[in-house]
Amino acid sequence: MTDSDSLHDHVTEPMAGPLAAPMADCCPRCAFEAVDTLHTSPVPGVWDVLQCRRCLYTWRTSEPARRTRREAYPEQFRMTPQDIENAPEVPALPPLRTSA
Ligand SMILES: [Zn+2]
């Protein structure tokens, strides 16, 4: 018989509480304030899928704060208007090789 204390652990830490704070309607990645709602949950009010009009970052409101809130979004992934302006173009696919 093993010690199974862990079965009775009480986790008091709030787990990303549902609707803890109303979502600030600004983009977590670039802080742009024009955000579109792409989808809403089948059960109303559970989540929305939002998209930034400027950088096209898309997220669901039920994702963790580091994906949904500007102040919690990882520093190294944030974008400024300058970053977006200077983002290199995605290279085109080269033509298929015809050798052999
Ligand atoms: Zn954005």
C-alpha cells in the first residue's frame, strides 16, 4: 500500500479563472486596439476568437494570460509598428527542380 496523499491535494491556486477579468480589447502582440471577433463559442460567453487587424495575431480569450493579455505577453514576441513595417517579406517558393 502506497502513501497516496497526493490524491487529496487541494489546489487553491486559481487556474486561469473563467472570465476573471474582461478581456482588454487590444492586441497582446502589438497593442493595436482594433480587434475583430472571428468566432464565438457555441455556448455564448465562454470564449471568443479574436484577431488583431494590424498584425493578424489571433487568439482565443480562454487561452492563458501570456497569450491573451498585452501585459503578460512575452517581451521577446511583442511587436511594435516598426517591427511590422520592417518585417521581411516571406520568400516565394523557388521553381521546382527539373534535373534527373
Ligand atoms: Zn496585433
